[in-house]
Amino acid sequence: GFIDAHGHLAIMAQAAAMANLQPPPAGRITDMASLQTALRDWRAVNPTAPWIVGFGYDDTFLAEQRHPDRHDLDAVSADVPV
């Protein structure tokens, strides 16, 4: 059998249901444009989701060195909350 003394199964399942917004090497987010693309791509795969959600976001790795503002997020979707 398999015994996992310390697991994060619930976290992994939750992360699998969100857009990967991690910077390299775990992800591909390096700037605002790549963050927006990842969120749009997730939405295309999950068109009926009531929210567009992501995990692993870290503003310190973005080229712009800032958090996305409402204009950045509205550019992803104007009708579904991001």
C-alpha cells in the first residue's frame, strides 16, 4: 500500500481547478501580459465557471513590479469576476 504521512491532496486538487500564475521555473508568468493570457486561457477551458481564479501569483516576479489593477483584470473579462 501507499502511506502518505504528510500530504496536500486538497490543496493540489484546488490548484488543479485554477489558473497557474506561478513565475518560472514552476510557471510561466513573468509580466502582466502573461498573467492576463494565463487567466484568459483558463477561462477558455472553464467557460461556465462563475469566477476566473488563479494560484501562485507573486507580484515581485512581474516585470512591472506591481499588482494588477482593475484595468488589467477587466481586460481579461468584463463580465466574469477575476
